[in-house]
Amino acid sequence: MGLRDSLVMQLRAAYFAVRRTAQSRLAASGATVDQVVVMTLLTEEPGMTQREIVERSFSGPSTVRAMLVLLEQRGWVRRESDPDDARVRCVSLTAEGRKQHRQLQRIGHIGDPTNLEDLMSAEELRVVTKCLKRIAQRQAELTTSRLANT
């Protein structure tokens, strides 16, 4: 099996295909897939810290900060200092942000299992998701152990 047919390349192809599809649906809105992902995380857990958003979105700190600045300028998020630690910023969607998120979620179908329901059964989706989590966890462990050994 060559690189093209490897699991890693197929994961890459699937990720970029899903991303391109969602981004093309969102193009007219001016929002990006990554912004909608952050807004979705904030819908699920209001008041997250920027660090938590970085961890849960799998984006870098600089990328998340830039997105939050833009979303704040649009009036879609509010960043406030944590009352216990002024260095920590807690982020929440504003009322306008929640409204925009609902519209963007409908347009982009991001995280919508119906995008895949005609390809896989619910059980297959569960198994694939479980396997992907294991792959991600293993890679994180390898990265951590390599960093510890340097």
C-alpha cells in the first residue's frame, strides 16, 4: 500500500473534503468553519477559557486568539477576566452570537450527523468516531513522550 492509500492520507482526504464542503456553504456568510466550531463549543459550554477552547478545538493559541478578536469585533462573543484570576479570559456567546450561530450551523451543517447517515449506519459512525479518538489520543501520547525525552 502506497502513501496515497494509507490511513493517514485517507483521514486527511476526508477531513479536507468535509471542511471544503462546509466552508463552501458558509462562504456567503463571511464566517469560517473554525469560527463556527468555536461558537459551537461556546454553545455547548458557555464561559470556557481561551485555553479550554484551544484544547477542545484542536487549534493553536494564536489561531484561537485571532478568531476570538474577530468574533468579539462582530459582537458575537464576549471575553471577560476570570474573577479568580485576571490573567484568564472566559469567553461566552452574546445574544447576537447565539442567533448567528444557529444560522451558521444550519448553513454549514457542521457537526451534523445527517451529512454521513447515508454513508454509514449509526453503529458504524460510533465505531469510526471511537477509532478516530483512539488515533488522536495515541498521537498525543507519542508527542508528549517525545517532548519528555528531548
